[in-house]
Amino acid sequence: MSAQLVHDEMTDHQRVPRTIGGISHALRGSRRAQFFAELLEAEQGPELDGVLNAWWGRTMLDTDPDRDRVRTAAEAGRLPTTSMDEILRRRQERAAQ
């Protein structure tokens, strides 16, 4: 089994720009209000960066075209998983190359 990107990285960044405007545009209703409430309370620096990073991640998940398929597979117990041992083995193989 090999790891393969589900989405092209450029496509993902175009889907939701990692900006205040990009994130807020992708959110709807109460989620947008919650985003702005957290944003307005955050101090400039690491705290503000943390709010933007957390909400960008949530927004990327919310707007993922495969979201429903992945959720259905997870709920049915059919989502492929990988053990930490397998991940470490693959990392060691890549480092050796």
C-alpha cells in the first residue's frame, strides 16, 4: 500500500485561502460568527495565528468535496487506517533513500 495525496495541494489552497477573508467567506451562519468572535478576542501574534490555523483547518474539512464519503466510511468502520509502526517504518525507508 502506498500513500497518495487525495487532493492537489494547490487546489486545496485555492479552495480556501489561508486568510481572514478566505476563511470567513467559506463559513456560514453561526460558524462565521464564532470565527469572528474568537478572532476579535485574540491578541496579535501566536494567539491570533492559532485562531487562524484552527479555523482554516475546520474550514478545509467543511469544504472538502470528499467529506461525506469519508464520514460515511468512518462511521461504517471502512476507513483505511495505518498503525504507528507502519508509519515509522515508511519514514525510515524514505530517510534511507
